[in-house]
Amino acid sequence: MSAQPLVEIRDVNFSYDSRPILKGINMTFHKGKVIAIMGGSGCGKTTLFRLIGGALRPTRGEIKIDGQVMHELNQQELYAMRRKMGVLFQFGALFTDMSVYDNVAFQMREHTDLPEEMIHDLVMMKLNAVGLRGTHALMPAELSGGMARRVALARTVALDPMLILYDEPFAGLDPISLTVVGNSIRRLNNALGATSVVVTHDVQESLKIVDYIYFIADGVIVAEGTPDEIKASDKPFVHQFVHGEMDGPVPFHYPGNDYKQDLGVLA
């Protein structure tokens, strides 16, 4: 593990108006690692994802990437930093009016002066890396959900980013596609020497591919550790989340009045 982490999140707080979302988050992402951020819906995962990408500014604290504090960057510096990042959006978000080839080539044409011959070779290499070189002439509507996600992954790594952000990469996938996408995330991270951050609630697939896991609940980190440490955890929240149990710290019923009272039943 490198001494200097690529991403440092220190005492990060964030609120929407007066509603606190994140409360003193501390995380460290080292180069070459795949990190998962997990938690239930509404716990603050996606907000943290946006803070890392610079789309939001923390209310307090700082996020430092490659030695630079994100909220201190001007527009030009932020743009340059984002060029070093790759983002896989939930459900892929391919450009529907572009072919598979043009989707993957988009960033190369937008951000480089490479000749079209070289772009062609790079696009075919990226598609080959995700097993979809033969789909280059297809349109997104002609792809299955799993294939579309893999094309989006090829587009995400088009410029060999140092930091790759995945927003729910396993959502809506069948078991085979889920495994293929998971293995591709791990393999591409190793090949690029990048750092990958996977925001997800898919525990079982993530445990197979990540190096470290952070669990968030109610805006704070309630547990962290390696996959083996998380599997062995006796913390009630972690145990409930990993095993998908109804009973535990996360209640089935939303807080409300006494059930009999709501039904008008007299004691």
C-alpha cells in the first residue's frame, strides 16, 4: 500500500439547507485499490459520490484528491481534475443517438487531439477489454442491459483515469451480467493501476472484488474493514445489511402512532 493516498476525506459534513446528510465523514482511498461505500437508501452514499467528483461543496471539512483540495479549485483546475476521473453512472447513461463506437470515442475526441486512426485502435482496445469489440457498430437500443453497462465501462476508462467512480454499477443486472461487470471493474482497475470507488448496496458481489468497505448509516460511518472483517463483524447493523435480514437496527416499520390507535381500536 502506497504511503500517499490518492483520496483523503477529512471531517466532511454536508447539509441540504438545514437537513444534515453527512456528519463528520473520514475516509482514505489508496492507489491501486477498489473501495466500496455501502449503506441503505438515503444514507448519503450518492451525496458523498458527488462531493468527491466536485459537483457539491462540503459544508465543513475537505476532500483532497491527488494532493489538491477539491472545493478550493477554480473552474479550470476542477475541469482538469475531472479529466483524470472516470464516472460510470447508474444504468450506464449511454448517448442513445450514438453508436457503441462513438460512445467510447466521445471523450477521446472531446479532450484530446489524437488522430482518428489512433482513436479507432484505442476504442477497439477498450471494447475488447470488456468483451464487446464485436458490438462497435450497434446502437445502445440494440444492447442488453448488461452489455450496455459494459460499454459504459469501456467509455469510463477511455482516457485511462487515475480515479474511477461507480454509482450503483450492479443495479438491474441479471446474475451473469452482474458477475461479468464486477470482474471487469476489478480487472480494469488492476490493469490501469487506478483507484476505484464503488457506491453500491450490493453486498455479496462487492465482497468478491473490493479491498476495503465503508458502511454509512444516518450520515456517519458505522463500520469499515476488509471483506473478511466485514463478513466476521458482530455489529448489528453490518450483520443485518450483509445478510439482508428484516429485523435489526434498520426497522421494517417507519415510526408512527400505535397501530391500534391508528385503526381506532379502543384498548
